[in-house]
Amino acid sequence: MGKKGKKEKKGRGAEKTAAKMEKKVSKRSRKEEEDLEALIAHFQTLDATKTQIVETPCPPPSPRLHASLSAHPEKDELILFGGEYFNGQKTFMYNELYIYNIRKDSWTKMEIPNPPPRRCAHQAVVVPQGGGQLWIFGGEFASPDGEQFYHYKDLWVLHLATKTWEQVRSTGGPSGRSGHRMVAWKRQLILFGGFHESTRDYIYYNDVYAFNLDTFVWSRLAPLGAGPTPRSGCQMSVTPQGSIVIYGGYSKQRVKKDVDRGTQHSDMFLLQPEDGREAGRWAWTRINPAGAKPTPRSGFSVAVTPNHQTLLFGGVCDEEEEESLEGDFLNDLHFYDATRGRWFAGQLKGPKSDKKKRRRDKTAEPGGADQQGRGGAGAQGPLEVLREVATEDGTVVTTKQMVAAPGSAGQPLSDEEDSPDAAGGPVVEPSPRSNAMLAVKHGRLYLYGGMFEAGDRQVTLSDLYCLDLHKMQEWTVLVEMDPGTQEWLEETDSGESSEEGEGAEDSGGEAGDGLSRQA
């Protein structure tokens, strides 16, 4: 009896500590967010001048990170919203809406009155009702100097049939945050985790909320059992059995004054309704699936395949010292089959015929063809690849990245043992990266953008790739990009502010290296 009482007391103590930290962060960030509200209001005033729907054919969007990419539930279209871009001195924040027509291979910029304010690291979920709806919650806006952050707690819906934005006002929802995850479950949106950051403090969340799509009411869930520790940037997906999977994520702790240590989580949990009903109680269960699990990483991207497997792509594996952070960027594929409770490493089969011409990624290392001989048929671990990026000013930066080894085991969508074509040269594939944006439509995976680091530079990508998940043969490049042409400005101490200006690219502030791990 005594042990039980002690354990309960310890649990209550942890809750009190978390509550105190949240109150501390909230008090310090309130003033910061009040300062930013005026800037956000300025940009909303500019947006308010647009009173008509304007659809403009355009080239592919400029590079951006932490945007959302969603598949239209009825049309052959992908929807890109929001994001940020950092050029070394300034971060540009966006609330632009782009539509990619899959059949026509064309982009359209869609200007719709009264859009959500500029943001990144939000969550977007598409549901089919009413001709299709795109629901958006939260995200973040950074000040021009990169020292202050505003975390949104607003909920918006884009009615795709009528092309109208609507802000849905409902009390009792989650606090402002970034890097959270949200999925559609039956007639509800389920939201988990995320983080909130001020100049000096930060807090991570592991709370769970549900938003009812019929009543427009938020409710905070209190699942039974021990769930995930607070984190952001995790995998969250719905299984064919109606459970919700949480895998991995990122969090950091302050180990001493001005020194933080990040954690790349690799644990996995199921969130299940006890009786299967929407209004019932929920429970956490920790699981440990078999198979070829992903190596620990953050900044990975997630999508759901046509046969309801969860797909995980890329990310970054950090080597963290007290005063530095170095990352090995990845471009491997992993699949989680909830029905079998097993992970599989994605293996491309290669084209059907060696007569089929392969196109080469412009950013690939010239010596990449030699990598096929570096691992045996059973090789499982990633290969270390050195890549050179030549910038506009002639500087050549060498970066170390990790590439999935040839011959890694596992077929996600089929048990066929077709071996990859060994005759051809280098295969087209996305370069190693974190925070790519993924969407699946008609059995094809679409991958847009992402980022990698080259020394002190952050390279933000705007390329677009496609992979047929049924055939699993090879990537197709739809939009190419040469990262060496991207402008990079060295930091200055001039203290210049970018508040003045007009248009979608006139807000900004460096969100910091951590956002790429957390979002």
C-alpha cells in the first residue's frame, strides 16, 4: 500500500513540475507574442486587400520548409500551404496556397480571401465531406530577428469545393504549439504532442485532444496507461484496426545553463479506444514490433500507403556534442505494417528492363555508381557518402550524408523477391534530407522539398519526386533543383530589420536549427 501511495505521489509531483514549467514558459512568452501580434496583424491587413479568388498558373513554388502537402480527396491534385525559407540572414514566412495538377504536371497559385496568417510547422488534415475539406491547426511565426516566436492555437478549414477559408472558433482546444501531429479518425481530428518555445524557455507536450467534426467541439482525452513522453515531430497514423500509432519524435532538455541536449526517440505506442466508440475511453499501450526498424532519427517524413501501411522517409541522425550538432542526413524508406506488427526496409526493384534509360539526379555524387559494390547482398546499414555542393560564389562545401545500402531487406507492399536491376547506372532518387513533405495519391508517393545542412549552410530544397508504391521500381523526378544555385547570405551584425515591406515574402526571422528536428 505504501509503495502505491509513493508512486502516486511521485506521479502527482511530475504533473506539478510540468504545470509549473508551462506556467513559466507561458508568462515569459506572453510578452513576446504580444509584440508579434502587431506584425502578424500588419500582414493580415495586407491579405485583407485581396477580396476575390484569383487562380494564376505559375512555375513550381520557391524553396520552403515546414509547409504542408496534402492530396485532394476527389481531384488529381496536391495542395501545398504555408512554410518558411531561411537564406542565412532572414526567414521568409508564407501563407501561400499552391495546387499541383498531377495529370497536367502544372502548378497554380490560389489566392483566396481571408486566409490563415503566415505560418510553418502546422498540421494539415484532409477529410472528404462537403466536397473535401483541408483542416489546419497551429504552427509558428518567427520575428524578423529570429529571437521571438508566436505559436498559433487557431483552427482553420479550407472548403475545397467552394474555395473558401473559414476560421473555426471553439474553446477548450490545445494551447499554442508547433511540431504537433494530427490525424483524421472517424469523425474526429486527433492531435498529439508538439512544443512551445520562447526566447529563454521551451516546453514539450504529450497531451491528446479530439475535435469533433460534427459538433465542432474540442475535448481533451485522458488515456489510461503510460503513454509517450513529451515530444514533437513524431510519426502519427491510423491503423486498419482503428488504433493510432505514435513512433519516435524529438525533445530536448536543459542540462545546464544555456546548454540543451536533444533526444531522438525511437519508442512506439498504440492509442486505442477501449470499446471502439468515438465517445469511449482511450488507452495507451507500448509496442515493440519486429523487423527492420528505422535507425534513431528526427525530421523524418510520414505518409500512409494504399494498403494502410505507414511509410517513413529520410530524416537526420544527430551526433550531438555539448557545443555542436552534426547530422547525417538520410533518404531511406521504411514501412510499418500494423496488421503484421512488423517494420520493413523499403527496397526498390529497379526498372523492368535495362533498355529503359535512367535519369541521373543532378545533385548526385559523380562517384556514386561505385556504391553498388560497397555492400553485400545482405547489407543492412546505411552507407556514408561525401557530397560536394558548389555555391554561387564558387565555395565548395563537403557534407557527409547517409544513404540506404543496396540490398537492404524488406518489401513493403509485396512479398515478391524481385532483385533490383544490376545493369544500369545510378538511379534517380531524392538526395538525403530531412523534413520532406509527403502525400499519396492513386498509389503514388509524392515527395516535395526538405532540407540538408552543408557546414554552416542550410540548403532548402524545392524538387518534386514520385514513386509508384505498387511497383516499387524507381523514383521519377517531376521538378529538378540544383542546390548549388541557392543563394546563401552570411550572418551580419547590422541588426537590420525586415519588418518593412509588402507581399508574401516580407516577414521573417530565423527559427533556429532546432525547428528542423522538432517539426
